[in-house]
Amino acid sequence: MYRFLIVIEKAGKNYSAYCPDLPGCVATGKTREETERNMHKAVEMHIQGMLEDNLPIPVNVATAEYIAVAA
């Protein structure tokens, strides 16, 4: 099993997502939930393609963290 960080962003009237550790692996959707489902499928397809092409699966290096600042 592979685990990858995905980033979901509001983009106008829809959402977009990408995976920092899988360049070019992106998805969109009308809702956050739809975008997450679409991104899950995109990552699965991306990894399957890499395995079929005998390419190495990238090591997870991306992380995310929220910070709080006083304004």
C-alpha cells in the first residue's frame, strides 16, 4: 500500500487537487468530496501506470502542517 499527501484547493466555483510527490497527478471536482474521490482515482491510475512501466514509485517527502499566527 502507498500513501500520498494530496492538497485540495478552492478554485473559483470548483475544487482542484494535486499530489506534491507525484508531479502531474491532478484532479478537479464540483465539491471537495468529489475532488477527493477523483484524486484518489488519479493517484491509483498514476501509480498503476508507473508500475506497468517499471518506474520507481516516489518516496513520500511532502508533509503538511497548520500554524497559528496572531493578527
